[in-house]
Amino acid sequence: MTTAASATYTTVDSRRDAIDLAALMCHPERDKPVVVISSTKEGTRLDPAAVAKRLGDKAAVYVLATPAVAYSFDEAMPDDTSVYNGAARSYPTGTAWQKNQRASVLRLAYSDSEARDAVDLLAQDVDKMDPYAPPVTTSSTPARSKEPEIVGCEVSMLLPPDGVLVKLADGMARIDTSPLAPGIEPERLFTSGQKLTGTVRDGLLTITSGIHTVAEAVAHARAGITHPALVLNEKRIALFPGLVVRHASLTEPGSVIAVRIELSGRADGKAWKVSAVENPEPEEIVPALPFTIGGEPWIVWSPLAAQVPVEAAVEDGAVPAEPEEASLVPAAVPEAEVPLPGDEALPAQEAAPVPAVEDEEPQAPAPRTAGHTEVAAALELLRSTLYALDEDNQRLAADAEALRQEVAANQKPSGPVPTPGAGGAALELAQRQVALLTRERIEMAGELTRALSEADDLAAENAAQVHLIERLRESIRTEQTRAARARQLSREITAAAAANTGPLFGDPAAQFRHEIYLEWANRIPAASKADMPLAEYGFVDRFLASVEKIQGVDRSKIVAVAVEVLTGIAETMPGRDMHRLRSGPKAGTVFVEHAEYGTAWRVALQIGAASARRLHFWRGIDGRVMFATVGVHDDMGI
């Protein structure tokens, strides 16, 4: 990025800077509104210096230098919040504008007056952005600096399903992976001991460097390659954490499949087209982009039918969890695991995440360890998680029993009361089916809403394109009218100049030769003049007198046909009807010859007119032309 010295605005002129600007827009701790001005191929329509001067310290102003930079900015921004084609958009602070596009107002300009008005409108938009500012705290604690401090950290422990514990120089913090990679285990994203940088607020770390972005993953998954993908459910797969595309697959969720990228789409997962590849050769598959810079690919395809997240290797000789622990779960309690023996008195830790158990039956995966010092903490976390799951299981069993009793009490006395299966299995199956149908209905409603939104966007874009096409057509019609007027004016000026200009030579023969040369110079292109020179020529005594005497044909036409004769053009033009002159009108008459001048020829000055005019000339064996007379069609004399 480059900052103008004479005005307080910044020019974004590279793809990397556009992605960084999009990250700044979406940062929840940004404390000042921002105005982004896009450019066309001809440059900006709005004056960025005027916008920056008008806004002052109220907002920061950025200029996207080229349409290509605006495209990169569009890929990295949320839906319907980008700016391009010479328009400008204002962004309030906070993150509410990412889901409410009306909070970030777009201003267009197609003329100078509209551009001046857009500056005033942008200033009004920024003045109205106070309601979107983050709430002001009244705490007595010292206020933080406006710019969040960048700190370094090290990954200490993974907290499934969506947490990562990191070490700071003066304490600990947590990374919430749900907004980074929804539905993906942290084991696929980070490794113990990994170095990261970011900003810390309220105990949560926001990563600023050390990981690849979704935009980089889009560029990596180019069309035509075979790429590994993680199956999220029967309708969606993930090419990269945060890059989720639609693809129907019968493979078990959590498996890694190979797909062929038929069409590369956008960063929000739209416009992608992929197809499954059965049993591909390993060397054909392009490795997935690492989630962390310099790390291993975040998923790896193998010939196995399904893959699960690979646990990290135990460091410093630590003993891995015994597989026999799974056998400690009683058969009568399928929903969750129970505490390990000897741990019944351990209370549930409040910081341990408790997965939902109503619809699915997840098992708490064993957390990664980072040495002897962290093994005890990991085991403690596992025990507390199992304890909490057991309490939830008992609570759900009690709720199910109460529900069965309520159903039995509401039934009619005359009807038989159905006996529930052991452990309420039939009721539990029905509840799961209802929950599944409810989720599918919600998902279908969401897809319908998104489809309607996309249709509205396409309709608006189509209307804008139709408006633009009509403006271009009007511009073309205006320019064509101007060009026609200019040509007409040029012809009128040329005709007036010719009419007001008298002979340039006192000798009629010299004047006619001058006119022939000008016609040849103007008519024959520069590249063809060497191949089409004027032949040697002269005039018989009565030729110039016949030119002055003839009526019904312009002198310029006689000069033009004379040039066609001298350059050989007349012989190839059907309209000139050039042929040898006979002594009479009948075909049996002989051709007219002259001992000194050669053969007589006739060429038409006019076609289809009464008494059409003809030009007679002699041409010798050496190619020399002697212009003889100008007369009407029936005049055969020469």
C-alpha cells in the first residue's frame, strides 16, 4: 500500500494488499469507519483527495488502484459488501455490517456531477455511522489502546471440538476455531508447539499471521486438478477450512475423498463445480494447501475407504491413552461415556466443552499432549468431560421417562397403552427422526433464502448491465452523429475551397496535369504508389478544348477517370466499359489506328444516363497515353 503525501488516503495496488485490507474491514476491533473507492480502466470516478479532505479524521480512505485489485478485494470480503467499477462504499466499525449490508452504503457515479454529489453522500453516510459503533464501556479499568497489540504465542493444547489453548509471554489464551473452520476438528488445523501471532481480547486470540487464507486456497484449487476434500455431510465437502462447497457424497462424514475441480468458484463456496474421482492414482492428486504456513497439508487422501483425524505423536516418551478405556462404557448408557474408576468424586470443570448429545453420539477425542508436563492436564480434562457426559446422560434418561409417563397419562382409557421398548429405544428413534427432519427443513429453508437472495442479486446486476448497455448505445449513436456531421462539414469546406480557388497555372495543360497529380496523390495509398505510378501521357490539340466545352459531367470526374486510365484501374472496373474504338457502330467495322499515337480507346464517364459521356484516348505500343476528346456516347470521332 502507498499513502498519498498531499491527501490522507491510501492506494491499494496489489493482491496481497487487497486481502490485507479485507482482513482489516472484518476485524472486530477496528475503531474507525473506512471508505473504499474503486477504479475503472480509465481511473477513479470519485476524487479520493476530495473525499479524504471532506471526511478528515472521521474515516480512513482507501483507493483500489485497478479493477484486478478490486476483484481480489471482492473474493476476500463477505457477500454483497465489495465495491468495484468506480463506485465507493463506506464501512462502519464492528461486524454487524457483514450480515446487514444496508449498514455499508454503496455510492455510484457515472458523471462529474454525480461524482461531486457522491462525495457529499459519503460524508453523510459516515456521519450516520455512530449507531453501528461498538458500545462504550464505563468500567474504571484503564482503557486499552486503540490499535490492538500484536503478540506471539505457542500452541499448547487442543480442546475439541472447537478450541485451542496457546501460551503467551504472560499467561494463556484460547483460539475459537468455529469461525475459522466450522465443523472441522482442531487436530487438523494446529499442532502442539506451533508458533502464531495475533491480538488478544477477553482471553481470545485473533490470529493475524501464520495461517493461509481462504483466498489463497481458492487460487490453489484451480480448475482441472484432482484435489483431496473432507466430507462434512451428505451434501457438503471442505476443500480448505472455511472453503465449503456443495457436493453430494455417500461417504461417511470425516472421510477424505478425491474430487476433480471442474470449475473454480468464489471464496464463499459459490459457483464451484466438482466431481468425484474413483480410485485415482496418488501421483495425480495435488496436495491440499496447509492450514498453517510451512506446515503439512491439512488433509491427505489415501486408498482407504474413510479417514479420521490422525492423532499427534506422543512426545518425550509419554504413554498414549489405553484403548481399553472405551470398554468401560456400560451398554445401558449408549449416549456418552462414564468416568474412569476412582474418579467419581471429581467435579466437572467449567472450562471443559460439553458436546451436544440429543441428535448424535460423539465421543470425546483424547487431547494432544505436549510432554510430561501436560499429560496430567489432558487426563484431567478427559475425566471431567466423561463426568459431564454421564450427568447429561442421566438427565436425558430422566426426561425421556417423564415424557413416556406424560404420553401414557394423556392416552384414552379405552385404548391399549403401548409398552415402550427397553430403555425407551423406540421413543429415542422417533425423536432422532423428528430432529433429522427438522434440521433438513431448516437447511432447505436456508437454501431457499440464499437462492432467492442470489436471484435478487442477479436481477439487480442484470438491470445494471441493461442500463449500462443502453448508455453505451446512446453514446455510440451520439458519436456516429458527430462523425457524420464532421464528414459533411469537411466536404462542404473542401467544396467551398475548390469553388473559391482559381487556376494555379496560366497554361491549361499544366493546370490539368496538376489536377491529375493531386487526384493520384490523394486516391492511391502510400503503400501502393510504387506499384501504381502514372503512365506517360500527353494531350492532342483539341482535348482541353473539349473538356471546357462538354456539359453534363463535372471536370473532377474527367480528372478521376484519366487517373484510372493512367494507373490501369479503368481496365478492371466494369463500370468504365473500357474497350477499343471502332470506325463505326457495327461490330464488323475495324479498330481505329493511328500511325504515331497507336490504338484508339473509349472509356465511360457515365453509365445509364441519356447521352452518356465518353473519354477517347490513344495508347501506343510503349504504353504512352494521348488524351484525345471528351464527348457523348454517339460521338465516335477522335
